Amino acid sequence: MKTVKIVRKNNIIYKTAFLTIFIFSFLIASAQSNKTDIRIKAAGDIIFHGPIVSMAKKIKKENPAENSYLYFLKLLPEDALKADISMVNFENPIAYKTGGAPVPFIFNAPLESYEAFEKIGVNLFNLANNHIYDQEVDGLDETIEALSKTGLTGLCDKEMSAIIKTFEINGKKIMLAGITRLLNVSKTLNRLQICHLPQKNMRAKDKEKEFLKTEENFLKKLKEQSKEADVFIAQVHWGTEYIIEPHQMQTEFAQQLAESGVDIILGHHPHFVQGYDIIKSNHEVEKQTLVFYSLGNFFSNQGRKYKYQPNAQHDHNSARTRDGVIIDLVLKNSKCEDNYNIKMALKKEDKDDLTICAKAIPTWMHRGKVNKKFFIGPVLSERAAFEKEFSKEKSIFLRSAERTNELFKQPVSAK
């Protein structure tokens, strides 16, 4: 009997030891896997409309030593925009030395504005958008001087080749470019530094051939540049404002970028969140590109006239201009975690295979009282809906999250 008991006891010890070793090995492998992961986050348009700038000035008077623009970001979780690469579309020049005061539709942001976003984790600002010349060439020069200390995309050289921003993380080379298809320019500029490839509805008929030649050369050079990257990302300002479905001009240009070696496209400009797609190359069998057509507004004063209606069908455009999304991307050499519903295999010649895992985090630009004081600023809508101070706004937040989540249930092409 004693022998049987000893054998059983030894079996239990062996099994326990084996299970312990297995769990420990799994945890080590998991930790090593996480070390090779690369995290990227992207949010949409940041626009400092006049009322926000005015409110920031009042806050500054009350607390001169603090960055007044951090006030607008205080309801975001600390890690909302923290990642290896964290980017936004900065739709304002910073030109308080050379530019004029902001007026409706002509923007000019103070230094503190971008510094606030930098403090919450943003390390890349896209300048390729239609408002970047609002304070003309000198204003752009001033903007570049300010933002180059952190990181920026959207610039081109004299030959209209993209000036690439490169990050080397965990042995991988992540390369980024910014392109705008629209530009608000009231007069001919003597020097163009932004990557501007006008979309069809923005081209002067007498310059159609010239534009097409510039675009063709740009895309050829982009394809050569992309060969160096493990992952190549393009931020693109394009499309038509205030529509939910991507315009044909977007889908056609997305295909061109895919053929030019771009792996991930992050879209801006429509001021509405639009969905995503995974498109295939017409020439390379295994080449795929993940496209997010529009990330909507992350920080702005649009939609200020919105009023909640019990029936969702009564929501109007001003509701959607307050919707936004943070795209949370993880580049892995293993499978995606279950909470990432968008997955794409990335196979490139002479590069390691990767998996791109992505999920959409809905945001809402809140306007209302917080602790009895008026507040403007972004919140994570699903999370904020269950916080006590927002009990009155719960339905608004959940409605916003529902609108955004619906767009990311399946690819645009599958609908």
C-alpha cells in the first residue's frame, strides 16, 4: 500500500512540476512575443476652431503656468494615444510669429496646442491637408520648425517625392508618408513643400496632363521607397466631406497606392468616420493593403448644434462630425489577440511575414458640463458611457459608439 501511495504522490509531483514548467514556458514565450510587437495608434482630424482657442485663452489666465490645451484632453485615459507610433492629422498651421489671427475657415494654432497632444503620447503629426497653407508659405515654414522636433509627415521635395519618416522598432523598419488630394490656396504659391496630388474634381482642365504626370512620377518613386520598409503607411487627405461611404475617388486612389507598395492607408478629410477595407493588388498575388477611409474628427468644434433625439434615425450630420475613431494597430509575427477583429497577413519579398491586427476605438467630441463647468473635449464613448459624471449623456455616448462600431463590423466591399 505504501508503495502505491508513494507512486501516486510522485505522479502528482511530476504532473505539478510539468504543469508549472509548461505555464512558465508559455509566459516566457508570450513575453518574448510581446517584445517583438509594434503598436501604432492613429486618430483623425485635429482642428482648433475659434471658440476652442478663445476658451484656451480664458483657461490660461486662470492658470498661467499650465498648458491650457491639456484641459481639453483631460477626460481621455492616460494610455489612449500612447504607442510606439502615435499619429494625428494636424489640420492647422502654427504661425503666431508670421501669421494672422484665426478666422472662420482660416486656422492658426498656438504652440501650446500641439505640445498638449505631444504630452499625451502623439509623436507624429500629418501636415498633408487642405488647411496647411492657411497662413501661406511662411506659416508653413513656422509649422515645420515647430513640429519637426517631434515628428511629421506630408512633406515633399522639389521633385515632388515624398520625404519619408522612418521608425526602426524591434528590428523592423516602419516608413510613413503623407499625401493630400486637396489644398485651399487663394493664390499661386511660389514654393510647394506639401505632397499635393489633386483628385479629379480639384484639377484645372488645362493642367490635367501635368497633374497626371506628377502623380505618375510620385507613385513610381513611392514604390521604390516602399521596398525598404517592413511596413509602409500612407496618411491621405482625400474624398468628399460629410458622407459615410468612401467616394470612388478614394477607392481608386487606394488601389493606386496599393500597387505602389503601401501596406496601410489612414484617411482623413470627410469629417465623418468611414469604414475599412482590405484590397488586393492586381499585379502581386499575395500583396494586400489595409485601408481606413476616414478616421473622422478627433478634436474640433464641429457639430456644436447637435441635440440628442431619442430616435436614432433623427440623428443628423452634426452628430457624425462629433464621432471619431482611434485605430489601434499591432504588428505581430504571431496570431492576433481575440479583441482585434480586423486581421491582415502581410507578405513582402525579402521581409519577414507579419500579421497586422487592428481594432477601432470609438470617440466622441463632448460638449457639456463636467463637475458643473462647461467642457469641450474628446472621450472614449464606450468607456465614458459608464462613468458616473456622464450618466445624463450615456445614451449619446452609446449611440455614437454604435454608429462607429457598425462601420467596422465588416469591410466596405463586403456590404
